[in-house]
Amino acid sequence: MSEPKPIHRHDYRPPAYRVTDVELTFELDPAATQVKASLQLERHPQSGDDAPLELDGEQLTLKHIAIDGQSLANDEYALSDTGLTVYNPPRQFRLDTVVEIAPSENTALEGLYLSNGMYCTQCEAEGFRRITYYPDRPDVMATFATTVIGDRASLPVLLSNGNPLERGELPGGRHFVTWRDPFPKPSYLFALVAGDLQKVEDRFVTMSGREVTLQLWVEEENLGKTEHAMASLKRAMQWDEETYGREYDLDLFMIVAVNDFNMGAMENKGLNIFNSAAVLTHPHTATDAAFQRVEGIVAHEYFHNWSGNRVTCRDWFQLSLKEGFTVFRDQCFSADVNSAPVKRIEDVAFFRTAQFAEDAGPTAHPVRPDHYIEIGNFYTLTIYEKGAEVVRMLSNLVGWEAFRRGSDLYFERFDGQAVTIEDFVDCMAEASGQDLSQFMLWYSQAGTPEIDAYGEYDYANAEYHLTLRQRTPATPGQPEKQPLHIPVRLGLVGTKTGRDLALTLEGESLGSDGVIHLREAEQTFVFTDVPEAPVPSLLRGFSAPVQLRFPYGREDLAFLLANDSDGFNRWDAGQRLAMLALDDLIAAHRNGVEKVMDTRVVEAFRALLERGSDDKAVLAEMLTLPSEAYIAEQQPLVDVEAIHAARDFVKQSLAATLREDFLRVYEENVSEAPYAPEPDQIARRSLKNVALSYLMAIEDEQGIDIARRQFEADHNMTDVRHALTLLTHSSRDDLAAPALRAFGEKWAHDTLVMDQWFAIQVTRPQPDALDRVKHLMAHPAFSLKNPNKVRALIGTFANQNRINFHRADGEGYRLLADVVIELNRLNPEIAARLVTPLTRWQRFDESRQELMKGELERIRAEKLSPNVYEVIEKALA
Ligand code: TRP
Ligand code: ZN
């Protein structure tokens, strides 16, 4: 393949021709599906009469092409590997094409492919061009009528977007269904599904009184796993009506579960297609985390019907317009229907680990990128999660009411259009009357801003002086940065009372929990009438996606952990306190000095355990140490072994000293109640299981006994999986082997549970982990062609088993590169994602750097897909 060329945002031009209506007919066949397309086209008023018609098309075999019924001569059009050009078309015309495609050969899972004998499509971002010749860009919106023809016996169910119009029998044991979607849409929202599926049906009455039929389509064996997704869908529909005043617009909403899928799910109009892992649940097969993930993803895809489908993106540089906004919407939904502080803690813990790492690495890019080679590489934590943080900041800056007015304005003004991020922010500015021009830098500047904060209490004048200095580090292509508009929510906690003090800034009262606006590189905020020395509680609720440093002493942090009125910052104080202790222990390990546990951390944990909490889920989070990945993110240079040893040491020290408390907390939170994925039960289970993790860290007989009993009781997957993980990760093979065997045999028939079985084994800290990965790659339940399997086995190993992936001999790196090379041919989108850990080589010692770069070079020597090529070039630049 020749060197792929980047596409630049500033080169955007409107399409020369627009498509108004599309008629598609599919004659399904594994190796030779025929796709007939009839497009109604119109030249853009601003294009010249000599403008050629450019259509995208990849891996298509053209069988026929005609304009207004007239077949084209060879010199009237040209074909290339990436598309078709028609010379001198009329101003307005019908284009008919027939192409042949081979779904059974499609291992990339983009376009039309086969999964378990079932036909399905994935068109975002550029998959439609693998189905037919088309202007495959989001600013071309047309109405679609789709006829699906297939074998009646093997494909009894034939689905597409919109409403079914007509169905009937055809010769040769075939049948057909014709669907029509009345809403104009871009090609990336097209969907087709055909297979032997069963449905679960329900109803939802919208706020205007319309009845919508809800269908969940699954393979027969999964009929018992649909209840939670259906309930989640109804909750999401109601929430969007109550919160945004938006109701569903078609009479039918369908969700289909498929096993082979590159991402979580896809918001195709009226026909969402889901990775089965993102929709199927059962108390015996899915953990609490999986139940909550399903709820969030079902909501996310449903919410796209407005934030994405009715109003879509002008071009793919605007991807965060729909994704950032929709993630923000699903986060708010999940917070509303579960424990809000825990949702925030989980999201931020993940964000600060994974998105911060992305923003500090060679693939760092702004929330709105300026160029890309392969858009499939830009479905990133920055576009999704940082994009959501930016929308969250906007909503806090303008206030919820103005934000809601701004969103109404956005949906009304741009309904049925493909628009830009400016269009969205302009609506917010208009609705609030605020100037958001400096705020726009959040969309164009990459990198995590760093804030250094200093505070001083002036006793004589009863003032507190808070100085904030911001700096955004250089990122690839962006050496210089400008100061951002950063909202910092804060409180000043009185050291005598432990209460939030009233905030007065420049004569203005901010209440006891206020927001200050950092806009300059450095600013000092003087709070007056501060009656006692405070400890500042900064960046409450993670009010901006920044790294904030403040020279807290350990007493300050213990104080905030006990007293802060903001639940999120209470948790964060605990994390900061643990980090200080971990830093010392990492240094001790490196210097070969004996490790000594900081008693202040022990006492802080003891206090937490003794005091308990109204929100047990928050308590569980507070008792959880920062992950190795997060600790690594906070170090200037990652010392894999020292981090692992230090964290283990803290865990074991806490467990040894507070053993009785952990035992008590475990016992207090055991419950025999039938499983329900509801917040109170989830909270108890997570608290109990955190306690059990500590008990198992010292592997005492009582802890082992509890873990074994919890595993054998087989009450629900959350408890079983946690116990199995602890047994498998213990040093005792006599505990690990029989439990793994029993679990593997019991669930051999359930592909989603087997994914968990893979993940549990390859996160083992024992040195045999890498050999296990290799061994399990040969297991009959594993397949490189299934993205869930690849993620469960290889992705989990490379991302979550740091001590073994980063083995000093480089064997972990070699294994990952081998898989990436193979996947580069099979599934470029997945290959390009999987390689990520190797791209972070700059963070490690010299010897590991050389090993990682060596593997990247080895990949580079292959004939690469544009996806892998782009990532490798950035990583080695
Ligand atoms: N738009 C989908 C979402 O909600 C993302 C997605 C699903 C996707 N499948 C994909 C993106 C395949 C790229 C390729 O978030
Ligand atoms: Zn999305």
C-alpha cells in the first residue's frame, strides 16, 4: 500500500452533489451479495456544470451503472480502489448501480459482514462505501428505502432502518421485506440485519401520547438475558423526555445483539446494533459493573437519536459534537438512576488514568482534531470522554437552565442538518449571553492542562490568598499553548469546625461552595472575611479536566478525607494521601531501603472503616487504592516493579493491621437477598468485596475460606467473579487451578462468560501469566476474528497486567506485536487500538524503550493498513 495521505479540517468543501432519496435492494449471499442502488442526485447550486460526481467505494465489484436508465459507456466514468467518478452528469438525475460484495470474507467488520451466520452492518464511520458506491460523508443526508431478500429458512428475520412497508415470498425459498426510513440521514446511520433471531417486545408511550414498539432481537439462547437492557431503554426514553424534553420519533425502536463487533454499540436510526457484551445480562453471567455498563450504553445509543441522528456532524472532525455531548448525557442519566458520587468517581478515576495518558502520548490530539489519516483511529478517549468533560464544563459555566435552553435552540435550529461544534457552542452562548470565545480553546488545544496552586492564610486581615498558575504541555504539532478558561469549583474548609466557610471574593458572595474562573496564566484570588485558617478543597467534582497540584500535607489530606462536604473530593483526598505514601515506598524500593508503612494512611483507613458511611459504594471507592496504571501516570518515569511492589506493600500492611475491621465489614455486608442490580445492593457487594480483597492480600486462612465459600455459593456473577479473581491471583495454585477449571467447564457454552474467564487468568500477577496468554490463544473458545476475545485475552493482558506485560525480557511486547501484525490483515480498526500500550514507550526506562521501539519497527516493516500505519508513524515520530 502506498503512503496514506492525511485529510485536513480546513480543506472542508460542501459536496458537489447531494442525494435526496436512496433505494437499496440486497440479495443476500455469503460470498456474492448483490446490492442494487438507485440514488436520486442533485447538483449543488454553487458547483459548476462540469463538476464530476465523486462516489466512495471500496472492495466492490461493479456489475452495472446507468444514469436515468441509460447504461454508461466506459469513457463516461472511471473506477479506482477508493471510488468511482462520473464525468459530466446532468444537474438532476437518477444513478443506478449494481455491485457485488462478499460478506463472508469481511473480517474487518466494517460494511456488511457475517457474525455467527447472521448478516449485519457497521457503517460508522466509513463502512457504507464497502456496501455500495455513495458519497459516504455525514453531510449528505437522504431518505432510504431498503429491500432485503434472503433465504426464508436460514434468515427468517430481515431488518433495516425505519418502518416495515411490505413483505412477501419469492421463488427459490426466498422472501423479502421492504423498509422505509422517513428521516433523512447520512449513510453512516444505515443498518441491515438478517438472521435467525428471536425478539422480546415491549411498549413505550411518549410524552405526547404516541405508542412506540420496542424490540430486542437476539439469538434464541439469549432470550433470558434481555430484561435489563429493555428496562434500561425505557428508563432512558423517559429520562430524555424529562431532562431534555425530547421524545422518540419513529413508531418502532429495535436493538439487535451481535457477537462480532468492533465497538460497544451503534446508534443506526431505529435499528441500534449492539455488541452482545453491551446488551446481554443475567445475574449469573454478568457482574454489577456489566449491568451498569449495559444501562449506560443502551442510554447512550438511544440518546444519539437526537444528539447525533436528528442533528449530525458536518464532517468527521466534528465527531465530538455528537460523542462528547452524548457521553455527557449518558453520564448524567447514569448518575441520576444510580449513586451519583460513585458514578463521578468511577468516570474520573478512569479518565485520569486513560485519557491523561492518551493526552500525554504520541497520539495526543485536540477534542476537535485538525487532521487525520484514518478516522477510525479517532474514536478515542479524548473525543468521547474529554469531549464530555468539555460539555460538562459548558453546562456548569452557563448553568443548567441556560444549557437546556441552548440545547433546545440547537435541536430546533439544526434539526435535519449536519453541523459543527461552533454551531453547538454558539447556541449555548446565545442562550446564556456569555462570551465563550476563550472557552473554545478546549476544542483546539491538546494536552492536559496542569495547575499549580498555592494558598496562604493571612491571620491579620482574615484573608485567604489562592494563587493558580496554569500551563498546558506541548503536544505533537502544538508546541505553544494559550491559557484556557478553567472553572475551578472549590470550598474552604475551616480547620476548627471542619465546615465549609462562606466564600467572599471581591465583595461578592459565592456561598460556601463556589466556582472561580481561571483565565490567565497566573491569577491570585483573595477571599475575604475568612474567620479561621482553612484547608482548600479544590476542583470539586473534577470541575475541569486538568491535573491540579497543591502542596497538601498529610494531615491536611486526612482532614479533608474526614471532613470535606464534597463526596468526590473526600475520595480524592484519600487518593492523594495514598499517593504520597506510595511515592515514598516507590523510592524506598528503588533505593533498596526497607519499606515502612505510613501510619497516617493506616489511621485514615481505620477511621473510614470504623465510621462507616451512608453511601457504602462511596466508602468502597475510598478504600480502593489507586490502580498501578494511575500511579504510573503520576510518575515522571514509570518503574513497573517498584509500583507493583509498593502497592502490594500498602495493601498487605493495611490488611495486616486492619484485619478485624475488614472481616467485620465483610460480614456486615453479606446478603442472601435475591440478586437485583440496584444501587443499594451494588454498594453492599462492592464494599464487601473490597474488604475481601484486603483479606486475600495477606492470604490468611480465614480470607481464603471466605473467598472459597463465596465462589462456591454461586449466588451471582459479581461475587463469583470477584472470588474467582482473588483465588486465581493468589500465590496458591491449589486454590487457583480447581476454581478455574470448575468455572471454565460450567460456562464453556457461554461466550461472554468465557471472555471473563480469559480476562481473570491473564491478569494474574504470577510470572506464568504470559505463558498462559499464549496457551489460551490456542483454546477452542478463543478466536482472533472476534474482537471481544481479542480484548479479553490480549487487551486485558497488555493493559491490566503491567508487571507481566512489561517483563524486562520484552516477551510481553513481542507477543503483542505478533498479534497486531496478524490483526492488521484481519481487522485494522482493532489492530490499531490494540497497539496502544507499545506507543507509550517514552514513559519507561531505556532498556524497555529499546525493546518497545524494536517491536514498533518490526510492525512498521509489514505491509500496513492505514489504521496501523497512522498509529505507528506517530509512535515512532
Ligand atoms: N457511534 C458509536 C457510538 O455510540 C461508535 C461506534 C460503533 C463506532 N461502532 C463503531 C465507531 C465502529 C467506529 C467504528 O459511540
Ligand atoms: Zn456514541
